[in-house]
Amino acid sequence: MSFKLEKKAVVHYLLLFIGAAILSFGLYNVHSRTSITEGGVLGMSLLLQHWFRISPSISCFIMDMTCYAIGFKLMGKEFLKSAITASVSFSLTYRLWEHTGYMLPDLSALPLAAAIVGAMFVGVGAGIVVLEGGASGGDDALALIISRAAKCRIARAYLVTDLTVLALSLTYIPWSKMVYCLVTVTLSSFVIDCIQRVFERLGRKPAHMTGAA
């Protein structure tokens, strides 16, 4: 019995690491080079910086910690353990990619291709992390909270928060750039939903719906 529990825990934390590594790889190799961004906490921090001159270093931290605190209260210590694991894994692997250098072609001149490729990495990486009950940042935690509270699929929670932030961002970002961001958030949400369906077919119920990892 203890062996089965240990094996389950190893698989759980391994999946968190793999998901965080895929997410950081996409953000470093695609998003950071092409300036195509997601919605969520990052998008909101840029909005606050533009209109209220609040530095993202302050607003991101406050929003991330608020989301983690609410997530801990709603889902308990298992969420916090998984979130810390995913966050640390994301930071370490992102640092690794910085040392290895870019491993994908620069898609800056092909924004639509960048939006699609970036969405695939975000969808697969974030999908694995959140379905294992973890969060690599406030965006993931917020999606988990909404999904758990509203009893909706995690992809829908992601899409609602991202589209809300992007809609607000239209107050300062032109449509010519926003359209690619819309492609990214819509496609990444679709991929996250596909990941959830794969988990379910494998008999692995999403951790955020069970309240345990």
C-alpha cells in the first residue's frame, strides 16, 4: 500500500516538473522573443502599469500571493505543496533555457505562427500543471479557484480570465497586435481542455476537482 502511495506521489511531482518545464520552454523560446502575451495576471499587471504606473514587480507579486492564499484556503495544503513544486520547477527550468539559449527559430516575423506555437506549449505545460493540482503562478491558481468554485472545466476558467484581461487591454493595445493574443489564449484553452480529457480517459481525475493530489 505504501509503495503504491509513493509511486503515485513520484508520478504526481514528476508530472508537475514536466508541465512546468514545457511551459517555461515555450515562454522563453516563443513568447519572450515575439512579444505575444497571454492574459491573466501578467496581462493585468501590464494594464495597471500603463494606466496607474504601478510596477509589475509589485502588482504581479501581490496578485500571485493573493491567488495562492485563496487557493490554499479553498484547496488546502496539498495545493500549496504542488504550487510550490511547480513554481520552483518553472523558475529552475526557465533559468536552464536561458543558459542553453534559444532552441527554436525566431518567429517574430510570423506572429500568427508564434501565437499558435506558443499556445501549444502553454496549453500542454499549464494543462499538466493545473490538472495535477499545482500552479506555476497566479494565472494558474486563479483558474484553479474559478474551476473549483464554479465546478466548470479548467479550460473555460482560463479562457474567461484571459479574455476579460485582454478585453480591458484593448484600452491601450491596438487590434493589430491583440488579434494574435486572442489566437494564443483561445488555442491554449482548447489544448488545456484536450489535456484534461486525456487525463480523464487514463482514469486520472484532475486534482483540482478532487481536492487532493
